[in-house]
Amino acid sequence: MRYEGKIYRPWIEADSQLIQVTLGCSINTCTFCNMFRDKKFRRRPLEDIFADIESMRRFYRHVESIFLIDGNVMVLKTDFLLKIVEKIRATFPEIQNISLYSGLNDLRRKTVKELTALREAGITTVYAGLESGDEQVLKDILKRMTRTQAIEGMEKAKAAGIRVLLSVIFGLGGHDRSREHIEATTELLNILKPEEIAPMALTVQPGTPLEADVQSGAFKLPTPLQILEEEKYLLQNLGDFDHYYWGDHGNNIAHMRGWMPRHRDMFLDHIKDQITGNPVTQKKVLETAPW
Ligand code: SF4
């Protein structure tokens, strides 16, 4: 297999094999993100992707899960994606899971018929960054997505039967918009009702517009206590829809994962313990570190 540039995959996909389908991210503007700033977005030639799939077969006797990288692979034309998924299914009859990154806008731009065809061909899960439900924060971070668009994209994925994991970022509203950010994010998650939620605490990545804003004072970092209070608010106010909560990202102050709402009380006890007992809550500002 050949991989170009820095490679990212969700920590949840640690056991999956990776096939590179796109290079970079077609959005590439989000102010907090430096994942693909060194790559100009393009799709790889189909023959190269097929060659990698065949090469993977020679190396691995049993492959149950494949994650398609790089950034929002779902932006590609449906016919192109179908060819890749069908090739994977033909090469790995044992495959159980094919997943990829997608913007909610990429889901929105496809028809339910197209998404259903992709699901029937073998795509099981998409990982989408919601980041925030606060319209102002979405604008500030240059996400190029509105709440309405997020809702439309999610409705189509649900209609097609594609499982969606949404990531959100604690602290993305900064010190001054913490409350608005988490209230609007929780409210939107309760509308979207994703099958999985992966919250992570903000970190400031080197070379990003966010880093420049922190240095100039235009963005005031939240405190660790605010990060924990945001998670407490989220856990208290998420609706009673079944979903898996991946609260164990390496950036997070509190670490937990399990089913919601079944484990809500246990998670809240853990957050409250962190709020009262973790010395980090005495700090006046969130200390950030690279991913
Ligand atoms: S956060 Fe996601 S959509 Fe935004 S630039 Fe980074 S990879 Fe692209």
C-alpha cells in the first residue's frame, strides 16, 4: 500500500486497514485544524486504489474492517465510490465494515438513493465533524456548514441507513462563548440523534489561524473547568436516544466511554469527581498540546 503525506484516522478505527482514496480535505479552512494543510485536495486514480486493495489482499489473510482515507471521501462522485467499495467487497469477502470521513454537507449533496446504494454496496459508518451547533461558532471556525445543512445531511444518512459518528469540540467557543456553544451543540445533537458521539477537548495546533487568534488575543482560551462544565452540561442534557459515547479522546480531561443514556449517571459521577478533585481545574487557562 502507498500512503502520501500525514495520515489520520479516527482512534476508534485503530484496528482497521487503511486505503488512501483522497489526498487532503476539500474544505481545509477550519481554523483549528492543521491535518491536511500541506496537501491540495485531489482524488487518487482508480487504478492506484485498486492496486493497493489487491496488494493488501496479498499481505493480510483476514480483513474485517477498512477505513478509507484522507479527508471527506464522501465528497467523491457516487459512481467512483461505488467502484471502490465493490472492489473491496470482491477482494475481501470477509469484510464487515467499510467506513470513511464525510462532511454532513457531503451527505446532504447526495440523494438518498445514492446513499442507499453506497450502504447496500458496503459502506457502514461515516465519521463527520459537527464541531459545534452554535451558528456563530460555525461561522467563526470557517466550517462552511450551517445548522440547517447539518440537519439535512443527517436526515439523508438516516434515511439511507448509514451509521453516523459525530465529533464535537469542547471549548470551541472559547472562554467567552462556552455556554452558548455547548447549549446550541447539545440542542442540535438532540435533533440529529447520531448513532455515536465523540466529544474532544480543544487543542491549539501549530500554524493554524486559531493559534494566531490565541496569540493576538482575539480568541481567549477556555479554562479546564469550563471544558469539564461543558461535558457535564452535554451529559445532563443529551436526550434519551440510544447512542455510543466515545468520551475517551486523548485530549479530554475526563475519560469515559459507553452507552448513553444507560451510563449517564456513571459518566456524570465521573465528571463531578473531576470537577471537584482534579487539580487541573485550578488552572486559569486551558493548556493545549498538539494531537
Ligand atoms: S476539521 Fe475536517 S473539514 Fe475541517 S479542515 Fe479539518 S479535516 Fe477538513
